[in-house]
Amino acid sequence: MLRSRSECPQDGQGMTVFDDGGYKSKTFVEKFLDVVLCRGDLSEEIANKEPVSVTDLRIRKEFVAAVLRQSAMWLDENNCGTITAQLNENIAQIEDGIGDKIGMLARGFSVFLSSAVFAFGYSWRITLICVGVGPVSAITMAIMSKLSASSMNGIVSVSGAAGAIAEEAIMNVKTVAACNGQEHMVKIWDPQLLLWGNTRTRNNLYHCNFSSAG
């Protein structure tokens, strides 16, 4: 039967001692948490990189193959800058979606499990508090996912428009210079850039606030 910390025998420095092994429970628990949390961080790092890198390479190959299969008429009707910008933003969205979610799941599971074991080693009452926090963290991450998805859709649309303007200015640089259209290109580029910055900042605030809360 487990006992509370006050009921367990202690040494001269106030550290709890196991009856059967002579090991200090603080040292044992710290080593256990180090192993669990270290492996949790490692699994999170691997989960953030491996699935995204494989998916990124596959999507880029499919994109190049799809573009090469199109006719010249399709290339004239569609703006390549918009398509490329949307591809890059969608890959960034995949990184935020696939890798981040898997990594957060690995980190949350390892931290929750180690916290429950650590709390149960001291008192079962503390374990009830830790278990009650689990659903709150899950709800917080779900809200973060929805807000992040909505802001990322805005980033993709704004980035596509800005990429189209930049491509038009670069591909027609001689025409723009001959007609003194530099100021006009800057004037139509600045609102898109400002809108992209505001949307990106809002998305980063969602990640910062909800990640720290979760």
C-alpha cells in the first residue's frame, strides 16, 4: 500500500527513503522523469521532421509532374507565381498540421503520464488534480487547431495574391521601368504585404498563447 510523503521514513536531509532498497525516492523519480521527458522530446522532434519531410518531397514531385502534363493554353490561363506561392504555403500548412500535431501528441502524452506517476508517488489526491487537467489541455489544443487552420487559410490566399504581383513585376521589369510603373507596383504590393504580416502575426500569437497554455 502506498503511503504519503509524511508517512515515509526520511533521512537527515529530509529526503524520503525506500524501505526495501535504501534508495532516495527523489533521486529515483528525477531519473525516471528525465528518461521519460527526454524520450518524449526526442519523439516530438522526430515526429515534427520525418512525416513532413516525406510528405513535402512527395507533394513537390506530384506538383512538378502535374505542371509538366498541362498544355500551353493552361499555362497561359493560370499564373505560375500564384500556384507556386500556394504550393509553398500549403507545405508550410502541412508542417503546422501533421508534424506539429504528432509532436504535440507525443509530448503531451509523455508529460501527462510522467506527471500522473510522479503525483501518484506522493499522494493519490494530487493524481486526481493532474488527471482533471488532461481534458482541459485537450480542449485547449483543439481550439488552437481550429484557430490556426482559419488563420492559415487567410495566409495562403494573401500570399498567393502577393506572389502574383511580385511575379508580374519581375517578369515585366523592362515594361515597368519603361513606363515608370515602379511606384504603382509598390502601391499595389504594400497592402498585400501588410495584410500578410498581420495575418501571420495573428497566427503566431495563436500558436504562442495556446501552446504555452496547453
